[in-house]
Amino acid sequence: MDSTETQKPTQEEIDDESRRMRRLRILVYLALDTIASGSLSPEEASSMAAATRRLALDMFPGKERAFDLLYRPKFQRVMHEIYRLQ
């Protein structure tokens, strides 16, 4: 195998990534649900969205673009609905 080829992930690595993905989905769901409840100030909701992004990037370093494509629109939509923010 030359250095340009990538190794196939082990089953353990696949399982670990699956666990992290489940945790991330739960984390995002809970954050969105909390924001959607309207019980936070706009500043608190914005801080929660930012903290969720930081945790996601701790779990998946280098995946800023993926988070921004998948989850940022959801946070923006909820923030706009609840707080009339863009």
C-alpha cells in the first residue's frame, strides 16, 4: 500500500464514530428543543447554539463546514421563529 491510499477504518473506529454521531444528534436535538421552548433570552439561545457548535467540533475536529451545512440552518430557523432573528 502506498502512502496515498487510506486505510479502511476498523470496526471499533466505525462504532466510535456512530456513538459520537448519536450523541451529537441528541445534543443538537436538546439544544434546538430548549431554544424552541422560548424559555431563554435571545442571548442565551445564541450562546447555546454556539456552545453546541463548539462541542460538535470537539467531537469532530475539522468538520466546521459539515456542521454549518447540516445544523446551522436549523438553529437559524428556530431562532428566527422564536425571536424573530435572522
